Amino acid sequence: MQIEVCDLRCRVRLGCTKEERAYPQEVSFTLRIALVDHTSVKSDALEDTIDYMRVFAEVEELCGAGEYKLVEKLAYDVGLALKSLSPSIEDVEVSVRKKVLPNAESMGVTVRLSEVL
């Protein structure tokens, strides 16, 4: 089973230069959290799954805690933070998008923890 959160928006200090990191900018996350345990599909119990509010809080806390030069590192750190929420999380995929180019809607990266650990 996979939990998916699409277009979760947070503000983070992100960019290659100090000037770019001086002010928080909005980024958009798509999160895919693969669970080993599928009990919740039958039990309808919150304790058998991952609480979405914990996911949101974890991402917001991480975004507000520091600054990043690379979108890749932000995605990786978010993935690690989410994986640590529960032993029933098998894998995490994090996509991060930001508006950076005038002639493109956005740029982004996708990091799957199982591929980089």
C-alpha cells in the first residue's frame, strides 16, 4: 500500500547563492510513502497507518529549521525524516518542485530513499 500526498506547499530557504537563500521561497512536495503493513485497509483505524498530520508537521518543521543549497538534499532529508516516523514505512519517494526559471513552470527532483541509502 502507498500513501500519497500531492502538492504539499511549504516555505524554505533554498538556493545556490546566499542571496537566493536570504528569503524563504515556496516549494511543492509530492510524497509517496510505501507501507509494509496493510492492516488499515480493513481496520479503518488511524493507529494502523501513518497519520497525515504527522507527515505535514514533519515536512513543515524540516523546512523551517534550516537552509538548503540543493533541492536534492532537501528531498533526501524529507525522505529520511518521514521514514523515521514508523517501522511500517518500507520506502519513501519525495518529489520537490520550485519556480525558478521565467520560461518554465517549475523545476524539480525526485528522490527514492531505497535507491540512495
